[in-house]
Amino acid sequence: MNKKTTALMRLYSLLERTAAPWPVVCEKGCASCCTTHVTMTTLEGQAILDYLFKAGDKPVPQNQGLGELFRPAITTNGLARCCMERREPPVEQKPDHFNPCPFLEDNACTIYPVRPLGCRVMLSSKRCRAGGYAEMEDYWLTLNQVFLQAVEALDCPGKFGNMSLVLKFLDSGQEEEALLTNEPVPGLMIPREHQEDAGPVLAEINRILAGAMG
Ligand code: SF4
């Protein structure tokens, strides 16, 4: 495993430890958020491809890329940069229709150990099925953004986009114009009221990033 992939796994593990005390109701078999709208970086995509290879060179699921895919118009750090420069971010349109994630089988994730951060940050304090959306504390949202910013920075100058398109790009080696280029962190999006609580997690994130990029 190279340094960046090791750092990615450490960030995943840190998020898991950080979220452990939170009253999350998500559990195996609950897959409302497992759709073709998931986004990720190429570093995360390569970890998935490596996992499939180790599992007997399993192919990337055939239905990838079908249906209406969400194509983000800006990365997380790009959004942070817009905020800092007081500019409006580009308008994003999320298709109303989507398919189940191609890695979902019998309502369970077949790549669970290497699922991307976009899946890991979808934590809900209430059952999503009833209301149709996840409910998260403001502090969770803040930390989720910080982790997304960190993984994007770790994967500079890699790409970011819809999970299916990132996998297609990595698997085929062909350019995919819907993908965006990752950016470094221009500043962290942490509201003043969360700064003290987030301090220890931020320090650990910085240590992980410094170890991989220093
Ligand atoms: S990768 Fe796994 S956790 Fe993520 S959306 Fe797909 S099935 Fe769900």
C-alpha cells in the first residue's frame, strides 16, 4: 500500500472512531443512501479497484454508468475556495432519478471495507426511510466537510466526480470530461462554535496528511 492509500485508510479509521459515540441508527440492510449519486476521489477509486483485484480480480459491476448520474460541478475544496473568495459556486443539478449503487447486493455493500468517504459520512440520527433523508447534527456536518476536504487534498492533483465515472476512468484509462481536478485546502469550513471541539480531530488529520505528503 503506498503512503497516500495508507493515509486514506487512517482517515477512514479516524472518522469511524470519531463517530463511534454519535447516536447513529444506520445498520446493515439499511441502504436508502446507496445510490448512483455517490461521489469520490480517484485515490478512493483506486483503493476499490485494488480491493476487487485482491478479491479474485472481480470486475467493476457492469451496470456502472447507467441511469442518470449526478455529476458534481465543484469539489469540496473548490466550494471552500468560493466561500472564502465570497463568490457564488456553480449551480449543481442533481437528477431526480437514480439507480441503486452498483456495489449494492441484497441491501448490503460488497466493498464495505473500502467504501468511499461519501458513503462513510452519510450517518443519520433517525431512520431515513420514513422521511426520505438523513438527519445529522450540525457538528457532524462540519466534521464530514473537514474529512472530505482532507481526502481531496490528499489526492491532489487527482480527480473527483461520480463514483461510476471515476471507476470507469481508472479502469479504462480514458479521459472522462465530467471529472474535476482535486484542489488543496484553501481554508477549513469550520463554524466558530465547532472549532474547539474539532481541535483534537483536526490535529490528527493534520498528522496523517503531513505523514503522507510531507
Ligand atoms: S459503495 Fe457501498 S456503501 Fe457506498 S453507496 Fe455503494 S453499496 Fe452503499
